[in-house]
Amino acid sequence: MPINFHDEQNRQTYAARIADESWVSLIREFVEVSNKRVADIGCGGGIYTKALVEKGASHWSGFLG
């Protein structure tokens, strides 16, 4: 069932979401993203793309298929 993001009840559905802290910690431990180009394949609302940028990625691309 599609979501009407213009409906007041759904307007902030994706905008308020953030990446889970366990994912952020895992990325911080194993991947250095500072000043790197990153791609988020299947980005959906972009919460992981946003987290990578917050961790210092210099360029990013999000692809939703």
C-alpha cells in the first residue's frame, strides 16, 4: 500500500528517522569514511546516507531502485 507523504500524519515519517546507533558504531569501527566518496544503494529515506555524511564523507550518492 503506498504512503501519501503529503498527508499531515505521514509528513515526517522519513524526515525524523535516524540511523540506528549500533549501525553507526559498526561503521565507525570498520570503515573510515572521512573525506571519502560513498554510495548508498537502495537508500530509501536516506538515513544511512545522512549518517555517512555526518561521519565525514566528502561526496555521496544515494540510489533508490
